[in-house]
Amino acid sequence: MKFGVIRMQTFLLSALLTANLAAFGQVAGDEDKEMFNRAQQRDQKAIDEARNGWWKNSMKTHDERIQWWREARFGMFIHWGVYSVPAGEWKGKAVKGYSEHLMRKEKISRADYLDLAHTFNPLKFNAAEWISTAKKAGMRYFIITAKHHDGFAMYDSRVSGFNVVKQSPFKRDPMAELAAAAKKQGMKFGFYYSHAFDWEHPDAPGNDWEYNNPGGDKLLGGANWFDSHPEWLPKAAKYVDEKTIPQIKELINKYHPDILWFDTPHKLPLSENIRILKAIRETDPNIVVNGRLVRSATGNFGDYVNTGDRPAELLTVAGDAEAIPTTNESYGYSKHDNSHKSAKFFIQLLANSASRGANLLMNIGPKGDGSFDTRDTRILDSIGNWLSQNGQSIYGTERGQLPIPAWGVSTQKGRQIYLHVFNWPRDGNLELGGLKTEVSKAWFLTDKSKKPLQVKRLDATTLNIGLPLKSPGSPDVVIVLETKGKIETDTARLIAANVKLNRFLVFDAKVHGKMGFGDGKTDKYYVTGWKNKADYLSWDLRALKPGKYNVVAKYIGEEGGGSYEVEIGGFKRQLEVLAEKYVAHDMGMADIAPGTQVLTVKPIAIKDAELMRLLEIQLIPVR
């Protein structure tokens, strides 16, 4: 099956290269050019040494190291620290956005932040309950912030006295307690560690309100300060030598984590990030390391790729990948953030993620007193209830080979295919397109008796599965197909006439030309950089019978301009791009004939920097 597989790491990493080239374009004179060249040579030397030596050797055991992670599919992410006490509020006013960024947003001094730490006393914290809550939710691994960007260690660190044991009345080591509880309950465990940002440290990137350091909001020295000001590098290297690497080794040697999670690598030069990864591999070669520690224009040095933060839609990427949604919008606890999504949203996102061969690392932010928000626990309980009955369709599964159906997604394991039905067919006929392999039996996964469902082959690649007219009410009803041999599929997506909506996302399109993508957040799952009139998008489709469909184009048009054409079969419409933030463009009704179809979206004229940021094309059945 083809989801329009994208090498997400190449897309993300090329952005870094583009940024470097932009920096090159901004410098002036032979001296600046020479400085830039030296910076590139520095990074290239580090890459070559890694690829030809220690990193190459470490990847020989990659599959063995990451196997548990691949099978887990679902993990718990926890953002918890001193910032959880004010909970998105400072000096009586609400602070918007990520609560864990409070120190930066409010330009809080190290001394004042230390005073805040002196109030951190989470007496309701219970490590065993935290791990058991994650386990009951169906999560198979647990990652928590050992040190976030504020630089405050949430464990007993001998490297830095800026830590929870020495500076808070709590006087306990929550990381030690969680590591022990995870081991006792059989939960894989690890840490988030902010290696690049450190707002308390005078030598680290990020704090530009007390120390005038690069990497902060003032953008001192530019986004690529390490290229434009190499004379600042010794200071950052001193921080890496004296705090980052020693604390990471401390975490490894004291708590023996299964996984380490990093972020914001662009705040340090590539060579420093590579040096940190080398130290990890030398200390414990069996630790899984995410993809946000070392990434460059030449590739990703982590064990897997991290895709979007807070995604609503997902790209299919080559290799192992992980997305990180959170229950509301802030990762740390914010008492003012009431944007909690439904359990249905996360259950379907989890199935969608597994269908693309990826993991979901779902975040919650516990309160400053050590308790969980009841809104979070309700979501977790609902997910856990669903997984207790349907986990077989998620854990240890592989990327689905079937083309994306209008009614949901699919996963698979061996000769079994799991159909995740989000949108119930109104006539009880589930049409499954793209499967060439014969099916011996079909049943509801929750039916312990495995009562067979009626399966009828309609043609060489299409099955009809008879369902009750009324949905059982689950946000994701799973049907198991037992196949008779190796799973073979066709790539064309079936247009469904008996569901509410057919959605064709740009994330799943064939890209003809050179374009990028948004990060997958709500209303940001769009195509970017549509600048060339010759570039276009297409989807291979197939219709079983003639039908009428309203055609709708959804896009962000406020920064675009020009005109475009949508075509499928005998339907062709040309419209001007509307310069509005969010557009649902009704293009009229299409009569679609049976057989194969190609849906295309092409530019007619591009008047501004880009045509538009297309999200999806919808085909809505007309009864």
C-alpha cells in the first residue's frame, strides 16, 4: 500500500541545511565566508568520524535495541517540574502556551525561579500509581522530564545543585522512585533531557534575559549563531562538558533507562550534538535514543524519527517514527488550558499511527502537587478500556499495506489484517478495496466466540463484509481478517458511497515536484512551498459504481494567491484562491463513473509566494 511515503527526516533535516544556507547568504565578506566554511568543515568532520566509526558500529545492534519499542506502539510522556506549581500563571495573570516555558516567557531570573522551586512539595506524588495509571491506559513505555529547558534537575544530581532534592522541601528523588516502580511493574522507562536549552546555566543557549546567551528569543547571532559567531562556541562546549554530558551519564548510571528523549538540537552546532550521542553510546550502547538529538541534512543519527508535536493528522515516514500528542495544548500542566481532546480522538489517532508503522507517545502534565488532572485520567481510562479489548490490533503490528479506506485505517500482523472502522457504513456493507489475497474468515475482535461475518468478493481486489446496520458505538470497531496466504494489495483507494465523507489528505498524495508539508497539527496538515506551476498533487482512486459527489477543497489561503484546478474523471473546475485563513471551497458536483480514476490538483496561475496551503480534497456522497 502507498500512503505517499515521505522521508520525513529528509524533509525536516533539509530545513536545517536551508537555514544554514540562508545564514551564508546573510554574511558578507571573505572573512565571514571563511568562518562559515570552517563551521561546515567542523560539522562534516564530526559526521564523517561518526559514520565511519562509532556510530556505524552502534547501528549494527539497532534492530535488537529497538525491537521492544517497535512492539510497544504506545507510550506515556510526562512533563512535570517546578513550572507545574504556577500551572500557567505568573503574578496573577494567565500565561498562554506551553506552561513548561514559563521561565522564558516571563523572563524569570534564576534566583526567582529558585524561590519557586522552594515551594515545590508534591505530597500527592506516588510513583507506583503513576506507572500503574500508564499501564492501565495500555501504555508500554514511560518517559518523563528529568531536566527540561529550565535546567532544573528532577532528580538527585551531583553534577548540579539546581535540583529537586537540594532545592525543594520535597527532598525526594522522584526519578529514582519512578524508575524502581517501572522496573517492578514491567514498564520500559526513560528520560526526556534538555541537552541544548538550559535557562539557568550562564554558558548554555537560551537565556538571553540574564546572560545574553544565543539561542533565545532575541536571536543573538542569528538562528545559526554557532556558524556566524564561532568564538562563542567554547562557552557552549564548556556547558556540554560540565553539565550536559555528566548529567546524561549520571542518569544512565544511576537509573539504567531503556530510552532517552531529546529536543531542540538546532540550538547547538551539529558537532556538539554528535559528541553527546557518542558519550551515550559509550556509556550504554543498548539505550534507544530518539531522533531529536542529532539530525543533519545528511541524515538522522537517532534510532527513530520524531514527527509532529500535537498532531491531528500523520505523515507516513520511511522507517521507525513516533508522534507526540498531548491531552490539551500545553505539555506541562496549565490550569487555564481547557482544550482537552476526547478519548475518541486519541483512540483513532493511535490506530492511525499504528497503521503507518509508527508509535504514539501521548503526553499529560501532572499537577504541582503530584496528582493527575481528572480530565486526563478520564481520557486515559477510556483508552485503556478500548485497548484491553482491542490491543491485539495495535501492539506488535506492522504498517498496513491496504490503501487507506474512507471508513478508517488498517493494521496487520502476520496473515491477519485488522480493519479499524471509524465511520460506520450506513447500509451495513463495508467495502474493502485493494486486497488481492483471499480471506478465510472475518470476525469482530471483541467477539470471543469469533462468530464469522459474511465476506463476499466483488472483484479481484474488492471485498464486501456484511455488518449490522447500527454501529456498536465504539470510536474504533476492529474487524479481524484471516487471510489464506501472503498479503497482496493494490494501491488505488476506493471511493465509498455509503459513508459520510471521503477525505484525500495532501499527506497521502503523490507529490509531483518539490513541496514540503506542515507539522500535522489541527489545520496544519498542509502542503507548503507550492511555488512552481508545474508541480501538482494526485491520488489514485477507484469507484465500484457510478455516483454523485460534492467536491470540496480545504486550504489555508491567506498567504497564497492565484488559481487552481481540480479534476477527476469528467469533472474539472477552476477557481481563484481565496486570500482567507481557512477555506472550504465548494467546487460543485461530480458524476464519477465506475473504474479507476485519478484525482489531481494543479495550479493554473501562482501570483504570490506560493499558490496556497492545501489540506485536503473531499468527495461527499450525494444521496
